[in-house]
Amino acid sequence: MVEEALSPKIMMPARQIIRSKLFLVALALLAVMPLLWIVGFHSAAQSPVPCEVEYDALVRQAKQELIDGNRSAALNSLIAARTKLRDCETPTAKDVAPLWQN
């Protein structure tokens, strides 16, 4: 009876099921790959907004908030503009800390 349970006839359908599942997974990946490639290509093709544009927009926003009389919002916009300017600045040699102290 044990020999009947372990016979190759019974094990063959399990192998076929595993192969069919692997085939379905591979087929699903092949179907999704072009979509992922198109999305990745589209996002890489879009150019990021330059720092100067974002800085100018924040300064204009602060100016408009001052005209409207909202001083605290204007200060927040100016602080954000200063932060944006620091983030976009290219570090020089003296800005970068040395790796080893002399």
C-alpha cells in the first residue's frame, strides 16, 4: 500500500502542477514588464524643476503674502526659500568636512 502511494504515477501530477504554476508566474512577469518599462521610461524622461524656479516661486509667494498682510506666512516662505537655496547649492571643498582629522 505504501508503494502505491509513492509510485511515480501519483508524483507526476504534482510536478505538472508546479511547472504550470511556474509557467503562469513567468507569463505574468512577462506581461507586466513592458508596463514597468514604460512607466520607468516616462518618469525618467520628465525633467525635474530647476532649483531657481522653485526658489523664485517661494520668494514671489512671500512677497504676495506680505502684500496680503500675512507676515508669519511670508516668513515661512522666506525660510523655505533659504532652505531650497542651500539644498541646491553645490558644495565646495571648504564646505565638505575632512574624513580624517589632522
